[in-house]
Amino acid sequence: MKTLTRNDIQKLSAQFNLLPAADLENLGKQFIKKQPQAYRYILDKNDSSKLNQDEKELLLYLSILIFSMVVHSLPRTPQPKEVPLANFEESEILNQMLFTGMESASHTEIHAKYVSMIPDHVQPEIFRFLLEAIWQDSSGADIQASHRHLLVRYLLSLLDGLIEM
């Protein structure tokens, strides 16, 4: 797996943002087809959490983008393997454990904790991208401050699981 650079992420993100709706829908279908358990993990989070509609849409949109970024980082052969649901769930438990004792932490403290984790991640620039996309969202979406941590945890767990492809 190639570690993507900030430049790689910016190019991929810019390309992704210019995609017509039909191409974005096709990428979503590829995500579902190639990683159905990853998609199930995200749907479970959408269904079981208290996220509002904007947050659910952002979670799905960023999930497809993260999937595309990880696929871009992989060698062309062999074909990526399907990652089991348990991998995403285990990643979420591990990511949640990193915040043990921070239940009353401010959003600033939680953000700082995530930022401190970036350099040690296998794909630090993808991690940085997803953190910035959630914490500094400028799309006009209704993202509740109390849900930013959840969204980042879900997407980080997705990323960590997809790295196993």
C-alpha cells in the first residue's frame, strides 16, 4: 500500500468534488459491491446513531471518498479482498478505547487528541483529510458539535478496516 501524500489527497478530493452525480452514484455502487461489509458498517452507524440527515449524508459521502482514496493507494494487483464487518467493529472499539477517560473532554481537547494521532497513522493524510472534513466543514451542512467526534470515529474505523484490503 502506497502512503498517500497531502498532494495526492488534494487531487483526489478535487476530482471527487467535480464528479457528476451519476459518477458519484457509480462509485457508491463500487463501494457496496467491493466492500459490502464496510457499507453495512456505515449503514449500521447511520441507523443506530442520533445523527441528523446532513450528518448521515456526510458520513456516506466521506465513506465513499475514503474508500476511493484507499483503493487508489493499493497496487493494481492482486484484487483487493473484502474486509469482514468484524474488522470495522474491532477498529471502532480500539479507536473508542483511545478516548477512555475523556468523556467530559471539550471538543477542542478531543480534536487535539485526534490531531496528535495523525503522524502515527498508516495513512496520515487520509486521516488528516477526514478530520478536517468533519471538524472544519464549510459545506453549510448542519453538523452538531457533539457529533463531530462520532463521525470522525466512524470514518477512522472505516479507514482502519479498509487498510486491511
